[in-house]
Amino acid sequence: MYPANFDYQKATSVAEALAMMAANPDVKVIAGGHSLLPAMKLRLAQPPALLDVWGIEELKGIRREGDWFVVGAMTTHADVLRSDLPLFPEVAYEVGDPMVRNRGTIGGSLAHADPSADYPAAALALGAEFVIRGPQGERVVPADQMFLGMFESAVQPGELLTHIRIPATVQASAYEKFKHPASHYAIVGVAVVRDANGQIRAAYTGAGEKAERLPTLEERLNSGQPVGTGLVDPGNLLGDRFASPEYRAHLVDVLAERAAARV
């Protein structure tokens, strides 16, 4: 199926992109396009205008700033895969296929906030920060406040996610995933990180309306207890033809055990 008609604009700088968004509040930002274009072809999304930010060079690349890695939002999954970032390269390997990884962007995935995406769990477990720029200037949003609901992030209309800040002093990290065999999206994914202070942070994706921290797992591991079971309440999880809430809760337990064993 073909998408509905739309206008197309292209920005070459963040300032230009923000000005274009201010001039046309209905415009939809597009980067790699691997989430938006399929929805447009199925007419699940029909934005009247697209703003292409793929060519903004200041939003690409990875650099070290003190105890942080700073990742441009237009950095591709393939570039993340080849980087020295903690955890994210392992997660990037789980994203799609080579075509998706060479065109899709980390910022696009995180801002899209797909409840089955891999990066949100990793960002939560790492304690990442998100640099968002808008008409009122720049603000920094911690990962715990980034993912608000199904396909809903802290990036507001008229704003642009520009960079992701990732702690560079992580001791160990692991990501375990039970994926859909066709789409490769997470039916459940669990990320576990041992931070610079030796404390465990953990999160899961795919099981609920958004990625969430795993406080029960964190408490058990930080107090020297085994992972155990019952890390999440099935009543708070999604069920579909791929997995029931109860099975997803079981997968969280199993994948958490595997990930914890690697950190």
C-alpha cells in the first residue's frame, strides 16, 4: 500500500529543524524511517508533512566527555554496534537486520518509544540521560523520566532529541532477549548493569506498555540474594497471540537470571 500524500522538508541544522517545526506544528520528524514509513504505508500514520533530519551532521557520532559517552541522535545502529559504548553495542546487534542497522538511528528508536524496542531497557539500566532541544532551549531528561507510555516519550511537539549521554564507567552489563522470530522485536528483553559503584540497575522491555525498571531484581542482587522468581506482576503486563501476561512474567524471570549471571 502507498502512503497518503504529504509535504517533504529537509533540515541541515538543529536550529533550522526547530524553526521548521515551529512554523508547521503538524510536521512529523523522520530520521532513518524504519518505524514511521511502514506505518505510513499501512496508513496507520498519515502526517501531512515530514521533516527529514537525517542530514544534520551535528547529530551524528560518538564522543567521550569525562565520565560520559555522548551519542548523537542520528548515529546509526551499525555505528553503535561498532563502538566502545557499554551495553548498547550488544543491544544494537539485536535490532532488525543489516539494512535496518545501517539506516535506522538510535535517537529515532528511543524517541519513538516502541514498547517492544530494545534500547529503552538498556537506557534505563545504564542510567542514561537524554538531551532535548526545543523553542525554550535545551533540557536534560533522565532515562527514568523518558518513557511515558506506549509510543510516548518525553520529547514534546516542537522538540528534538539531539544526544544521548551514557555513563562511561560501567563495570559490567548484559542484555538477554526472547525475540519474535519474524520481526525480531522483543517479546521480552532484560538489561542488567553493574554501575561504577558496583550497584545493579536493571530494566525490561516488550512485556508492558513501556520499558520499566526492575526494582525487585535490583534489590535482591544489591543485597546479595539470588534472582529468584516473581520479578514482575503479570497483571501489569500485556498479552497477545505471541505470549500471555503470565508467560511474559516467566520470561522476565528467566532472562533476568541469564543476564545477572553475566555481570
